[in-house]
Amino acid sequence: MKLAPAIPLVAAIALAACAAPSTPAASEIALVASTHASDAPPRVPTRCTQHEFGLIGEGDVVRVQRSDGVVLERPGGMQSYVPVGLGCAQTSGGDEYLVVQYGEVPLGCKVCEWVFVYDHAGRPMHDSVPAFWGQGDSLAPNNAGYARVSQELGLQRPRIEYDETRRVTID
């Protein structure tokens, strides 16, 4: 028996309303429910791994949604950041992996550019904990996991398409 799309949304909202708002699970349920409630079409449509992906939501609740309605989870270390761009990377054998760039929006940040590879099930293959390396002027995003996974898979460098409606230029 297949449920109507609205039933899981109503269940998620009901669970979020009953849960203590301070728990991470309750926050995540409320976040996913709020992104599903948007009628706006996904931005930055990207075809990869036999799916279409796009950015949904506004402000600090922007998420990546797959064409089957699944909202992808944020990688570890990215709870305070949002996806700002999408791409598709290929191995030399032609296997594809979704690549998502996270950043700090709407303020912008000269050193806030994290890149993540997602597996075929839509799960991040690494995290960025801690989010930054260094201190002060030597602060840099922690992309060690991306470098490791890219090398292990033999990924070619992806072309990232950005959500131009949210892009901020820093002088």
C-alpha cells in the first residue's frame, strides 16, 4: 500500500510538535518537514546517479532534495551551514557521485567552502569535524574528508553549479 505524500509530512509535523525542541532529532524532523512544505520548485537542478537533485527551502533551512522527494542529510560539521551548490563527479569508470558544496549564507565567508561527496543512497561519505583548520588569518575549511574520498574513488573534479539567487560577493 502506497501512502499519499502528505501523510508522511503530517506525521513528521506531528512528531516534531510532540518532541522536545531541544533534541537534535526533533530539530531535524521539523527542518525536513518545513523543507517538504515548500511549493517552490527546487533550485540548481542537477542530474546525477540517475536522479535529479535540487536545493529547496530558504534562509538557514536550505536542503538538498532528490527527485523522489528524499531530503538528504547534512554532513557532520555542517549544522550551521547550508548547501550553496551542486555538481556531479565521475570516476574513470563512469560511476557518478553527487557533490554538494556548503557555505555560510546570507553573510558570505571567504573561507567557508566545504565540499562533500554523497553515496548512491544519498548519504554523505565523510564529514568535516572540526569544520575549520587553523586560527585567525590561517583559518581554512576542513576538506580533508573530501580530498580522501575523491582520491579513493578516483573522482574527476566536478563542475559546481551555484544557487545564484543566494550568492553573496565579499569585497
